[in-house]
Amino acid sequence: MNPAHIPVPILIVDDLPENLLSLEAVLRRDGLEFIKARSGTEALEILLRQEVALALLDVQMPEMDGFELAETMRGSERTRRIPIIFLTAGVTDRARRFRGYEAGAVDFLEKPIEADILRSKVAVFSELYLQRRQLAVQRDNLKAFAEENLRLLKESRENAQALKEADIRKDEFLATLAHELRNPLAPIRNGLQILRMAPEGPRAEEVRGMMDRQLTHMVRLIDDLLDVSRVSRGRIDLRKARMSLQSAVQSALETSRPLIEDNRHNLILDIPETPLWVEGDLTRLAQVVSNLLNNAAKYTPPGGEIRLTMREHDGQADIEVADNGLGIDPDMLPRVFELFTQADRHLDRSQGGLGIGLALVSKLVEMHGGTSRAVSEGAGKGSTFTISLPLSDTHGEFAGEGLQKKQTRDAAPLKVLIVDDNVDSAQTSLWMLDLMGHRGMVAHEGVRALEMAREQTPDVVLLDIGMPGMDGYEVCRQLRQMPEMKNKTVIAQTGWGQESDRQKAFAAGFDHHITKPVSLDLLTQLLADIRLTAAKAGDPQHG
Amino acid sequence: MADGPGKANNGNGPMRIMIVEDNEALAQTTGWLVEMIGYDYRLAANGPEAIATYPEYRPDVFMIDIGLPGMNGYDLCRELKSRPDIGKAIFIAQTGWGEAEHRRMTAEAGFDHHLVKPLYLETLEAVLGEIAKAK
């Protein structure tokens, strides 16, 4: 904004309207604005409202004369610096002039006014005013500029500090991660060595159970890690449907119960009978609740109490997981949901945490339009984690949710071709199929897989995606071009469980997409379904 | 579960090893391995438990996890070694850290051996065999 473009305000005070008009007529030019007052009181009111560059005051006015007005103006901080020119009728005696200057006049002009002189005097004061205003603007700009610089400097210092802290936390996180991954490995290796020496008997059974649990723990850890990195990059897709929160809790309990029971925790459930409906991804919300339960179990000493409460209020559903365990220091509390935050920095605590679980909780809840919060009275006083989710307002028919266990029926064994470049992975899949009563065969790369498909016409192809040379997508496309393989079932097996990966697989012609490591249960169920469909159709076709 | 029957510490019977480890799965499987190699073992889940139970068990060897909750492995080793009734017991540190700095720290705390997790059976067998032979 250029101050030169704002008109310069000139105050004219005279009790006679014709004088005001003629003064304005004499002085009118571009860049000047005249504010007229017919009395001292009116003039003061105007001066309260706005600033003026110059005041032209008639001396002789009823009630408050020009001198009194000038004295009042000099008495107020707001108006004391306004230049005043007195306009007097006839010759003014020295005494009166002196009083005028004393009151703060810069000049006297006698009526009849000489237009040129008045114009040039007004021009001088207008110019002065403009310069002062220009200076004020420059000063304000400079001040704002300096303040902005200071703010930017502070901001960049803060950013640098935040980056540095994030970097340190990332380093610590990596070190902890390595340990967390190695922790389950130690008993697994011990277990293997024990099995090698004594492969039979009840102890071997116990060892295998332990190895299974440790492996599950490790898989979950890595899954969480992959998930959290996907969420951070915005690459996770929710498969939302109308679902009851009770079902998410149920599923979470199945996952977390072993850990809770191992620690002999007293688990108290306070869940309403009436379903609380939300628009959500069942798997993800179950993961959220399970992570909260695991967190509580991890930081509560054996025998402690974990309480899960679900309630409804103001169109929201709250799930609260409270424990009477280690609690959280007040300075850690605001950061518990951040990734790379570890509440426990022992040397190499086996129960230590990576903070992945809670980071995932907060991000997944956020993606569901909800909020997460943590409360703790401090170390040793237990913690309470609460998530709030918006309830769904539609009252639709409840759609079946979750994996429904279907009856597994015996039928003819399936011929299954396993294609995987990882020899161990292929071999174990073969063993699993064998145990299920199917006939498996193995190819370790794409070209061989195509040959075997042509020779053997398998009912099902279990195809790894990430193979060197010809990848799984390409193998699938070529399989689909063989007349004998056109209607067979092709299952993609990959480490990537993203919706986009699934879409890509279906586009390439896959019938199913499963994520590694494949559980025996899932594979059994899937093959049983395929077998059932094939048996129903009475031919090798499938849906 | 297969704890020794508390024989007198007179040099007879298998060598007694106290395993101090808070990771239950790791503690139990290490115990079984020790037993399979031919020694006796007893488990303690943390420092205070080890301190409370060693006088009765009188171990020849302590295998101590460094990252114990509460009292860590270094402190536990120092505490045990300061006791007159500990005799000639040998101390083995078990830790996830294997760098020179960590080895120096365990040595300073008074450990005789430093084993890095996960443990190789051969290593365990060799270390325990050596200790048994020296007895």
C-alpha cells in the first residue's frame, strides 16, 4: 500500500457554513480531503476518530473559540502535534497573536485570505504529513521484516533441532530394532539345537510350541514395522465396512489372550451387549485393540490387572485399555504415540518396546476419523489408553464379517504346483500340502513352472510374485494363455499385502492373493474351498 | 523343572549352573541345553531372585543376562562377587552386544566370559567344558 495514494486529511473549523465552503473551494485539489466542523466540540469529536495533517481554525466562534480548541488539542497526546493555522478576521493585536502562538499555532492568516498564500502553506504541511506517513510505513515494514527474520531464524533452529532429535531417535530405534529381532531368535536357535539332540518326546513338543510362539511374535513385529512404514507413506488402504466394535475386540482378544495368560494378568472386560456400529476395517481395528492389549500386557508385571472398557457417548464409541503396570513418565506421555519412542531404554531388555504398536494405533485410528490419548499418573501408577471412533449413523443390515470358518470336506486331493525361487520356502509349502493330503510339485523359476503346468495340468498354482527373471505376474499371464490352464486356480503369494498389490495381482489373472508367511490354517481353508467348488461344479472349473 | 536336587557342594555330581535371564523362553531352553550337555541348572528370572537362591544352590557357574530388568547384569555380577560365600564360581555374561566396548564392560564388572546371543551350542559346550575341566 502506497501511503501517497491516500488523501491527506485537512480539518477546517468555522462556525459559518459559507466560510467552510469557500475555504474548501480555494484549497480543493487532488490528494487532499477536507473534513469540516462547525464548532470546537464537533472538531474534537472528529479528532477523536481520525488523524489529520493540518487544522485550519477560525478564531472567533461561539462557545469554544479557536484558541480554546487549540489549547485542548495541545493538552491531548493524540492531537498535540497537529499543526494549526489560525484564520482571523481583520487585524489581530499582538496580545491576541501571542496567545495564539502560545496555544500552539504555527501560523496566522488574516481574512480576507489570500488564496495563493493559503494554498502554498497547506501544500507545505501536506508534504510534511506525507513524508511523516511514508517514514512511519517504512519503519513498520522494517520492524515487520526484522520480526519475520527473527521468526524464520527461530523456526529453522527449531527444525534443525527437531531433525537432530529425530535422527538420534532413528539411530536408537535401529539399534533397538536389531535387538528386538534378535530376541526371539535366541530361544528359536536354542530350540532347534534341542530338537536336533532330542527330536522326540514331550519336551520336543514343548520346544516346538515355544518356537512357534517366538516366530509368531517375530512375524507380528515385522508386520507392524511394514505397516507403520506404509501408513507413514500414506500407502495403506482401509477396507471399510459397517462393523461392530465388539467384533474387533473379539478378534483382538484371540490374538492377545496368549500373551495376557502367559503373564497371568487379570483381564476384566466391560463391553455393552448392544453392538456399537462403526464404518471401519475390521482387521485394522482389531489390530488397534490388540496392540493396546499387548502394550498393557508388556508393561504390567505378572499378576497385574488389565481392564478393557467399551462405551458410547455423543455419537462416539470409546475403547479404553487400562492397566496397573509400570505407567508412563509425564515427560514421555506426549510422545508415546510417536514412532521411534521407546518408554523403556534398558540395556537390552527382552520386553523392551519399539513404540511401533502405539504409533500404529494412533495412525490407524486417525485414518478412521478417530482420536487416541494416553493418561498416566506417572511411573508405577499404571496407564490408560483410550481411542474414540465416530459411530456410524446408518442402520443397515448387518453384513457377515470376518473369516467365517467353513466346513472342510474331504474330496479328491488337488494337484498343486508350487512356484518359488526360495528353495526352503517351496520345500516347506510342499510339506504343508503333503500333510493336508494334496499332491504338490515344485518349480523354482518361471520357465520351468510353465513347462510343468503344460505337462501336469495342476488344479492349483501357488505362485511367488518376486522371482528373478520371469516374475509371478508374467508367469500368471502366460499360464492364462494356455487353454488347459485357463480355468485353473492361480494363487499369488507375496510379502506385500497392499490393496494396490492385490489389484495388480487380480489384473494379471490371479484368483487369490495371500501374504507371506502363509499360515497353515489359511492355506487349508483356501484349498478346501477350491476343492469344494470344484466338486460342486462337477468339473475342474472354479468361480 | 529339572533343577538339581540340592546336593552338597563337594565337587561330586554334575557342575551346577545358575541361569539368570528374564526372557522365560530363552531361560528355559538354555536350561534344557545345559542339561543335555550334561550339567545341572537352576533358573532365576532376575537379580534379587538369583541373590536369594544361590546360597542354597551353590552354583559353580553363573550365566547372567546383561539386560535384566531392575538390577542389571553388571550390578548383579559385582554384588555376587563381593560376597564371601561365592567361592570360585565362574561368571558368564550373556548379551546381545558383542563389540569390544561391551566386552570391556563385562570384564570390568568381573565376568570371566562373554557370550553373545543367540548362543551356539558348540560355543556353550566348549566354554562349559573348559570350566568343568579346570575345576
